[in-house]
Amino acid sequence: MEKTHINLWEDCLEIFKDNLPAEQFDAWFKPITSISFDGRTLKLMVPTSFFVEQLEEKYMKLLAPTLRKVYGPKVQLFYQYD
């Protein structure tokens, strides 16, 4: 069975959970949901643009390799927020 974009994001969340204190995981990764993945482009729903800035500043060293591991080396990440 092929994994859905939601299953793939759940795989990422498990890696983040294993590598972060619970408070940081809950604050920065629990609020994120997967909107879509088309084989290359991953779209994530985040609360705000400020959230994106903080996420990339504080967690890119964990986020980038995790996404490459789960989605493949050519994954491109895009954020959406209200």
C-alpha cells in the first residue's frame, strides 16, 4: 500500500518527536498539518508567517534532513497559512 501525504507527514512527526523535548515538539510540530505531496512538492499548513520564520530559524537542521529522508532528496517545501 502506498503511503498518503498524511502518512508520510506522520513518519516525519515520529522522527521529530524522537529528537526533541516534548514541549518543543508540541509547540512547533504538532500544529503543522500536511496539505499535499505530489511526489516532489510538499505543502504544509502552519499557523502564521511568524511561525514559519521561527520554525526555519530554530529547526531547519532537523527539518531539512528529515524531509529528505521521508519524502526523497528532491522534496520542495511550501507553507500555507491563513
